[in-house]
Amino acid sequence: MIITNKTIHRRAFLRGAGASLALPLLDSMIPALANAQNRLKPVTRLGIVYVPNGVIMDRWTPKSEGSDFEITPILEGLSPFRNQMLILSGLNHNEARQLPGEAAGDHPRACAAYLTGVHCKQTSGADARAGLSFDQIAAKELGKQTELSSLELGIESAEVVGQCIAAYSCAYSNTFSWSAPSTPLPMENRPRAVFERLFGDSNSTDSAERLARVRKNRSILDFVNQEINRLLTGLGPADRTKVNQYLDAIRDVERRIQLAEQQSSKELPALERPGGIPPTFTEHVKLMFDLQTLAYQTDLTRVSTFMVGHEMSSQSYPEIGFADPYHAVTHHQGDPAKIEKCVKVNTFHIEMFRHLLEKLRSTPDGDGSLLDHSIMLYGSPLSDGNLHLTKNLPVLIMGGGSGQLKTARHLRFPADTPMTNLFLTVLDKVGVSAEKIGDSTARLEL
């Protein structure tokens, strides 16, 4: 690091006409004469990745416990991340169970309870009610220090009104994030909308100006080019490298959004499809994960949720030769062929998650990487999609948690341990205080 009396503020932005661009963490943001004890303390990012319809648990759960656990077939793709892996077994969502007199609706009840630990109100109207979700408890505190308190991302459409499943509102199956008991947060599935939210000028409300920029296919970097050149001139070699890598990532995401818009308009000329949604599931997921990484890298937010599919999703996956509606296949009734198809989808979802982990691991952050300074939860609100079980849920934690996690272990908890106990524990790890979440009873030893 070059010793200088001039430092850059951690919340610095490059600003131009109609655009602003946050910066990643640079050495220049750390007082030059500070010793190791006074260097910036890394901030911990929190992410939750949701997959629908459960998993095939005997292909997910290791037989061994502790640090000698074996990598199971579904999790094989995460072998390179074993040292930053925690597999948790035995956690349950009792509040997702059907009560006497309630209509069928295991899927929406499980989704609504997933981050809240609250039994949702049976309704298909606008009076949906669940509880304040774990991610939003974190966002209300961690968001005080960032431009966006949280980021909610998804792949399928984002309606949270109307009736979707049986007698239950779409809010209970199309999102799993709630900023208040009666306020479901929609998952944004349009990459262009996410990009604009992250990097559009927060001081500008002129939609026509922003739309004109999009239609001209100009890069946001064009609008802050003078500021970039001025910044690079005053940086040391290490910071210049970080900034150039970050700008390259911005250009790559923009290119892929523009390509997706062009492909969408060519393939479906008669359908008004939201701009920027790629034609394949794989590219869509990767692009959204890359946007999530950029949001973390620039510290625009420290909390995100990502919904790979709606609960009871009937998504098909032609990229892996899976043409059937996914939900129907999860009701396999013990059919070995259907079980293998489910395993194929479960494994594919993990491979998509691996892309996010690779991006986080390759992105420098202070004295480590974004993955070192993240806690990423991955799981489903059902264990058995065939029987709709909400006990012994599939739970995976990845990342270093800024040194707050003892990883490379498989932990099994006593039967009926609430999933919300994990959420209380994770909040402690990210520096957020909470006495109770839903049906929580205690904290876990992680």
C-alpha cells in the first residue's frame, strides 16, 4: 500500500450524469498509517438461497458427523469448498404443519414459515399474514450502513397477490422474505431492473432519461469515465488492479444483459417479455448471482435473498435433459426413475450455487475474499417433497463468516430443534441482536 495522507471514504461513489457507481473496498479507504489492529474490520454479508420442493435426503445427508463427514452425491459439486462448509441436520419448521380445519397447502405454509417461523394465515386475498423474516431482521440493522437495506432476487415471476395454491395467496409461495407480518417482498427476476437499482443514479427520478440510456446500449461506465480516470491516477498498483477487475465485471454483466434483451426480442417477438431475462435458466441464474456479487463487493447491501424457484415450481430444465414439470416429479411415490430425476435437479441447483461461491471466493475483500466474509445459507422448506415433510430440513451454510464460523463439519441436532434457533445464532454472527424469531427456543452451538 502506498503511504499517503489522503484516503478515500468507504462509502465513496463515482458520479456522472444520470449514473452513480459505488466502489469496492480499496487499500486507499484504510488510513495509511494505521497498524494491523486499526485496519478496517471486515463486514459480514448474509445471503439465503432458496430451492423449492425439497431434496432427496438420503443423497444429501452425510452418514458421518463432525469433521470426517463424506461429501454426498448431491453436494459433490461443492467439494472444492469443503473447508468453508457446514451441513446441518435435524432442524424443523413445526409452524408449517397443517392445523385442524385448514385446507391443503403444505407448500405455501412451508414457504411462508421458512424464514419467519410463523404459521401463516389461510387466505387467498390481500390480507396475507406471516411474520417478520430473519433476513429482514438483519436488514433493518445492517441496512443502516448501506444504500440498500436488502436485495430480493428470483428466477420466476414475482407476483405476491392473487391465489396461487389451493386457498393460499401467491405471497406464500412466490417470496420468502417479509419486511413485516403483512408485507411480503417480491423477488425481482429482471437483471436490468436489478442493475438499475444498484447502479442507477439514486438522486434521479427521471425514468425517460434512464430509459434513453438503456436504449442507446451505453455503458454506465461511459457516464463516470472522467471520474474513473481521475480516480485511477491517484491509486497505488494494488488498488488500480482491484478497480480494473471491478470495472471488467461491470462491463461483463452489462454485455450479458444487453445480449439477453436482444435474444429475448428475437426469440419471442410477439411476447412482451421483461428486458434482460436470458433465454436459459442457467444463464439467468448466473447473471443474477453475478449482480448479487457486485452488490456485496460495492457494499451497496449486506443482505440478500435468492429464490431459485417458487414453492411448488413446475420449472423444467432442458439444459440437463429434464423436460418434466419439476413439482410433479417430486411426487415420485418411491419410483426409482423419478427419484433419480429429482436427484439430477437437486445436483443441478447445487452446481448453480457453486457459481455464486466461486464468484465470492475470487472477489478480494479486505484481507480475504467475499466468501471469507460471508455467511451463505442454502436450503429448502421441505425435506421430502413427496410427503411434504418439514422436519429434518436440508440446511447448508457456506463461507467463513469473518472468522465467526467453525466450518468443515456435519452437525446433527436433536429432533424437533426449531430452524429459527439457527437464525438467532446467525444473527449473532453478523452482529445483530434479537431475542426471538418465530418459534425459536434457544441458540445453537455452531
